[in-house]
Amino acid sequence: MPAKKMQVKQMHQEKMKVKRFKLFDAVLAAVCVILVVESAAPTAAIGNSQYFWWAFMFIAFFIPYGFVTAELGAAYRDKGGLFDWVKRAFGRSWGSRVSWYYWIQFVFWLASLAVLFTEVLGQITGTTIPVWTAVLIQLALICVMCIGSLAPISVNKWLINLGTYAKVLLMVALGLFGLYCGITFGFANPVTSAGDLLPSIAGISFIAVIIFNFKGFEVVAAFTGDMENPKKQIPKALLLGGILISFFYIFAAFGISAAIPVAELTTYGGLVESFIHFFIALGLPGHILVPIVGILFLFTLFINVLSWALGVNYVASHAAEQGAMPAIFGKRNKDGAPLGASVLNGVVAGIMVIAVPFIPNPDIFWGFFALQIITLILAYMFMFPAFKKLRRIDPNTERPFKAPGGRVMLNLITYVPLAMLTLSAIFSMVYPLYDGSWYFDTMLVAGTVVAIVVGEIIVFTTGRKAQRTPQVKEGCRDLIANK
């Protein structure tokens, strides 16, 4: 009897330990996963209309996106996350597509960060890195990132936490320096009228950047089952986390806009350029401070990969184990980490950076970065219809958190963000010119087409294999029975 009481007591203690995921923890987790420093410059490139788009996309996309991922993450605690949600709703083929888009978007991001790394390295050292030297550095960085991503989360946790503090420090510093320089020396992009804050057609092509800045809540939603009261905590975490994240992004982009005119702003170097401008304007020792800022920034790039790699690669590995991705993605190391998906991260991203010297694009970082955004959007587009269908076909599954509202609200939560995703994907590849014509970004269109075609090949081949497998097993059974 005492032993049984002790067992019950231990179970109760474990339960209480699990349920200690407070509101503050949820908000901090959202900031840690979602906040990425390198997107501050592309956001600033939108211009003064970015403030309209932030407010609009917060309501039209982030809140519905948070509700959907929180409900699905709490109701379906599958290992495959986004893949399993879509598979449950629409079948293996659509789940296969989602897992492929979700994986390849990370590879594009990895390649873009490698390119950005050498660009920033050149800025902080004041040198022009030769092309093939830069490629070698990028390849070495990709290898280090892929190896580091295989370490257990217990090993990487302190690095990820440290990276979060570095992100917040850089974002706040950008805003404070920009505000001071703007007040003291004048703003580089002043708001002269209310019309400056209104959206322009040209700015629509950048709203995908804001969607990218909100990505990652499906990871945070996994903590819903560990909350004391998810019905109350999730809406608060969604609102507080979204406001806090938006504040950091807007404050940092504001600081960059205060320092550099939009016409002169580069999507890859705006952050370091802004700090250089601040240090010169304020008479601070830039030769000491710029390398420190640059090193912090480069550290956050590395942390971004660590915080996302395991999640993305686990989805691909789980999909492979379910027969929805090629078998190589399902290979794991002795610790259970997704070795095959991680190695393929490095191989594909490495091929991309080797091809950089042959790509006639002056802003290759934006090219890879935009490809990442487009393929991520393709993955997210399936999630919202899956949410609505699962509500209809699987109403009996317990939902610790349920998105509020009736049928009208359900349709708004499903179709408004879906429309935003569709428009942003299209306008990411198309730019309006001043003469009224339209310019198609060949690299983005071609890269998107290639990603879709490869995805369809994977869907077809894994589908045929899935159809043959039961037949082969049945044939083996008949053969054994006959013997």
C-alpha cells in the first residue's frame, strides 16, 4: 500500500510539473521561435506603408493563423505536425506535398543565410571577399549548421536562449538608435502626409515578408497540451506574443528606415549599414562596435537554423516513415535525429551556393529568401482548408483549445488568411514598374516551378510505391501459403 501511494504521489508530481507551462512561457516561446533579425531589412524596404501592412496582416493573417495552429496542435498531437493535419484532412498525397514544401523552404532559407553570412562578414571586416572564397565559407557554414542541428535539444537549448537575447538586443538597439538619430539629425524617410502610410501596389510584393515574420506559431502550438488552462492562455499568448513580436519587428524596421532612405536600402545589408550610420553620426568607435554587432548578428543566423532545423526535418522524416517522402528522408542517427533530411539540407543548399556565381542576380540573398517565403506559403495554404475540413469530419476529437465563433467566423478564419497567402505568393514573383508594365522575377518563377515539379514527382513516386507495397506483401503471403 505505501508503494502504491508513493507511485500515485510521483504521478501527481509529474502531472503538476508538466502543467507548469505558464502564459509567460508561451509568450517567450513565441518570441524565441518567430523572431528573426535578418528580416528587419526586407521589412524596412517596404517603406512607410509597412505600418499599414503590419496592422492589416496582424488582423487578417496572424490572429487566424494563431487560432488555427493552436486548435490543430492541441487536438492532434501527432509527430508530423503540419503534415499529419493535412494528411488527416485530404489524404497522403496532399500531406506529401505539404511535407515537401515545408522541407524545401528551409533549404532555401539555409542557402539565403549562408549568402547573407558572407555579405555581413565582408561589411564588418571592410573587405570584399572573392567570389569563390565566399562560396567556400558558405559551404563550411552550411556543414557546421547541419551538424549542429543534429545535436539533442538539451545541448542546443542554452545556445537558442542566448540567441533569443541577442535578437531582442539587436532589434531594440536598432529602434533606439534610429529614434535618436531621427530626432537629432532628421529622418531619412519622413512621413509628410497621411498618404505616405497608405499601401501602394509596389508594396504588395513585400507583404509576404510580413507573413514570413509571423511564421512559426505551429511550433509554439505544440505546447498547448502542457498549459494549465489553454482555453484562456492561448488567446492571451497569441495576442501578447503577436503584439510583442510585431513591436520588435516594427521598431527595428523603423530604426533602419530612420537611417537609410528606402531607395538606398539593400535587403541583405540594411541592418549592419544602419549601425554603421548610427556609430558615425554619434561619434562612437565604429571600428570596435561594428564587429561586435556583426558577430551578434551572425550568431543569430546560426541560432535561427538550430531552432528550426529539427522541427522541419522531423516533419520530413516522419512523412518518409509514413511513405509520403522518399525513404532517405527517414534515415535517423543513433539518437533518433533526422540524419537523412539534415544531410540533404546541406547537399541541396550547397549546390545552390555553388551556383551563385553563375546566377545573374545582384541581390541573390533576396532571391533565395523570396523562394523560401513562397514555398513556405505553399505549405501554409493547405493548413487552413484542413482546419475547416477536420472540424466537419472529425467533430468528436477533443480540442483543448477551440477557435472562437460560429460558421461565419470559421469561414473568415479559413479563407481570409488563405487569400492573403495566395496574393502574397503571386506578388512576390511579380513587380509593377513605373511605366505601368509588369516585371516577372525570372529566378523566383523558375525556382517556384522547379520546386512544384519536384514535389509532384515525389508525390507520384511515393504514391506508386504505396500502392505496390500492399500487393507485394499479399503476394509474399500467397507464396508462403502455397509452400
